[in-house]
Amino acid sequence: MGGGHRVGVAANRHRVRVIHLGVTVADTQAALTVSETGLPDVFYFPRADVNMARLERSTHTSRCPFKGEASYYHLLTEEGVVENAVWTYETPIEAVQQITGYLAFYTSKVDRIDQTS
């Protein structure tokens, strides 16, 4: 491909958790790891393993030429709202359709995203 941009999606068999202010917001053994050229790997969580009661849909959207249109959620915490902390592709492009509806968290906006055995 001559060093072109690529996005890979792989099933992740490890336990992956998102913890913020001492609260576990997501805890799964069915994450997807998305590897994209030039970017750190990102964990995508199935909604069933995310505490959706702590998420509130945002009006923010963005577009990625390699994944499609992203929608966002705010994270609701005891200390207030973390704006646009979570993103999701509800209708991603064909090449990455496995991530449809999965949720990803910004590492900069939560305390920890832990992967364990």
C-alpha cells in the first residue's frame, strides 16, 4: 500500500475497564481494539458493558475519512459533566462496520482505561 493509512479492528479477549473518579463506567471482555496508522490503539466497548445511565448524548459530531461520522456522549459524574468524553460510530463505513454502536472513551478525559489479563 506504499505506507498508506490503515485501520485495523481486532477482537480483544482481555478484560478492559474504564474507571473515573473511582467509578467503573465500563467493564468488558468483549472489546474491540482499533489500530490506526499514526495513532495509539483505541478500545471500543459494547454498549451492554457500559453504564449507559452515566452517558448523555451530545449534539457534537465529527467526521473521520476512515471511519465515518461520529456521535458523542457526555459522561455524567458526581463532580459534574465531562463533555464529549465518549464517541461512537453508529453508521461507520463498510471497512470498519464491526465497530457499529461500540463506545470509545478519550484517555485524556477519564482517569484510567485498564487492560488486564
